[in-house]
Amino acid sequence: MTATIADLAAGYRDGSRSPVEATEQCLAAIAALDGRVGAWQAVYADEALAAAEAAEVALTLAAGEPVGPFWGVPFGLKDIVDVEGRVTTAGSAEWMDRVSPATAVVAQRLLDAGGVLVGKTKTVEFAMGGWGTNQHMGTPWNPWDADVLRTPGGSSSGSGAAVAAGMVPCAVGTDTGGSVRLPAALCGIVGLKTTEGLLPIDGIVPLSHTLDTPGPLVRTVLDAALMFDAMLGTQAGEVERDWLAGTGRYGALRAALEDGLSGRHIGCLSDAERAGVDAAQLAAYDAALEVLAGLGAKVVPFDPPTSFEEMKNTRFVIVTAESYYYYGSMMEDPASRVDERVRARVLPGANISASEYIAAVVQRRIDLAEFAAAFEGFDAMVTPTTPMLPLPVDGADETNTPALFTRAANFLALCSTTVPTGVSPPGPAGAGGGLPTSIQFMCRGGDETLSLSLAAAYEAARGPMPNPPLWAGGG
């Protein structure tokens, strides 16, 4: 399934593609490859085909009239997003029979935009983990290494692996400390962390109601913009326009993605913040900064008032406390069949007092103001998305996290687009050559279009990404 959202929209318009054909290709790719990759928790084959047939009929009846670019597009949902009448496990063996009472708002918006739901993708239990592992429900295989089980990134692990392997053009993830961007980075695709509060979290199983944000995982920046637009929904009285014709909101969106980088002020890592970044990742990052400068951006070091390390650690109190509120009783029960690594992350919330939690909330307000003042004059902060390449699962330190650079965007209420920079150079067998590298464009909250436009300019200069070894092909 190599087609992107944009490819499908164009093909539906000129008749060279059809929603049924696209959905059949996705289902064939899943049948051929998911036994190896293990990205899917549930596949709704019959229902997906029925929805694709309905979308195709609607296109025929429209007789050339414009529809939105998400019409007839197959997509996956991270299995913490509710769909009425469907089981939502949230990656927990304890919830194998939990039937969703209603459909999440963002899922309903994608369905209303004409999307075809293919199924639910695997997740770290209750979205509490950055490596993408799950003891009881299965860890998806990162498609970039056919021989070694490597970290797919979490918590939206299945969404990242499914899109990277070409089983579906796009999938929904959620991001509380990097859970869209980490799998996007480690699986070599594009992910958008949206601004806190911009998209509703109603019907999404919570980890931290303060910091949870849904967002798209896709193969191109344009696709991220198109799926994000569909997730925003159509406002009352708004007229749907033909995005290919360059009119209406889609035309404005495409124009914004072509703004480029000339004159933009980009903050990069200071020498202190570069310490500990994997050599291959750092080399790819520096090469990307040269590309940005060559495109006309002014790239200068930026030191946030609070270090990335501190934002990764001490500023995570809010998430720990809120996750314990939701799942503490389950994690306290020794008989509960839960992932022991997740249990170890949630249980410390029992020791966070109300005073400590309120202090963390107040400190966040102070940090937001300090960052805003220091960030004056900058358009974006660009960092490696992760400090390391995808690690063998048995070599990942589950007491630590790959979210060194991602948690800051959540804590500081920023938006951020992760885009691949390429793959690491070949090395000795098993040494990790040919693995994806990436950067993220962090912008002020509400500046998703700017973040996407900067990423799009870089992506165009970077050129095409290769497909991973575990790739469904076709399309």
C-alpha cells in the first residue's frame, strides 16, 4: 500500500483509483505482513470493505463534485480510541472484554470526512511507555530491521509500524510525552504532535488528561496536514472545497506548506544539550541543520530556560500523578495481569501528594512564561526527535525513556512535527546500519501550520525516503 492520502485523493478524482481497491490493498498487505510485524490489535475487514463501497458510491453520485481529501482513505486507530460497540483494550490484558460505549470525537470526525476504518493498532498499555513494548499484548516489529526485533517507539507503536510497513496510509496516535513522535521517528515516518486542547480527547482512554493530545502518523508532511485538517472537523456552515483546485481552506493549507524556510529563525541544540546523542543521529541532525541553513533559515543555538533532561524527569510529575489516579487500583493489585514495566511507572504516583501535584501545575505556568520570553524572536526549535536509533528490544532500558527531546513539547504546550532525515550509514552486521534518523520542528502552541510548513520545506529538500525491509509494497 504505497499510496499516500494525497495520491488517493488525486486518484479518486481522475478515476485511476477507487476506495474499494485501496482498502483491498490494505487488507491484503495486512494479511501478508502483519503475521510478522504484529501491528494490529483488531482488523475490521468486512466493515472496512462495506464502508469503502459506500464511499465509492458516494463519489459516483457526486459526479465530479469536490469532496474532501480524506474521503475513502483507509486509516487505523490506536487501540485507546473508542469506537462504539468495539472492544478497546488500551493495550491491557485486563481490558480484553471492554466494549466502547461511544465513538471518540476525533474518530467520528475522520469517519464523517469519509475515512474508512480498517482496524485498531497495538499500543503500550494505557499509553504509558516510549519504547513501544507490551509484555502481554505483543510488541510490534520495527519494519526497518527484518532480522532483529527493534523498538518501534511508543506508545503508538502499532500505528507507527503499520504505516511504516505500508499496511495503511495513515493512523491515529496519541502523544502525552512523545507517543506520536517517538514511533514516527523510530519507524521512519512523519508524526504531528498537536497543541494541547486543540483536538478533543473525549472517547480516548486517558493517560494524563492535562497533556494527552491525539495526532496523525503518516508518510509525508502533506498527508499529516490533510489528516490533521480532517481531525479538526468541519465547522457549522463551512462549505467543503476541492483541495486539488486550490480553493477554500485546502488551497490555503497547501499554499502555507509551500512558504519555505527563507528568513525563519530556527533554534538548534546548544553544545550542552548535544551530549549523549548517538553519533549517527547527531551526524544526521547536523546535516539537516545545514539543509535548513541552505534553504535560507537562520540557525542559532537555543538554550531553553529549563533543560531537556529536567523537563524529561522532574516535570513528569503531572503525568505520573494523573496516571495513578486512573489506573492505581489496578496496578496496586498484584493479581492484575498488567505489564510489569507499566506497573513500575504508574505506582510512584501513589507517593505524590496533592501539594506536590499542585506545585507541579503551578511550576508549569512559570516555566511556560519563562520559555515564551526566551523563545521571543524564534520561529521554531529543531532537535533530533530521539537521542538514539531504534534499539534491539532486549537492549532497551525500560527504566529510562527515549523521550529526552519530546516531553518538552508536551510540558510547554507546543506543537511539533517529526520528519525523517534519512537512514544511518551501513555498519557491521547487527550494528544498526540503515535505521531511520529524524528531527522535530517544535513551534508555539497553535502554530501547527507553521510547524508543518517548515517540515515540508525540509522534506522536499531531503528527497524521497527508502522503504524499510519489511514493506508491503503494491499500491
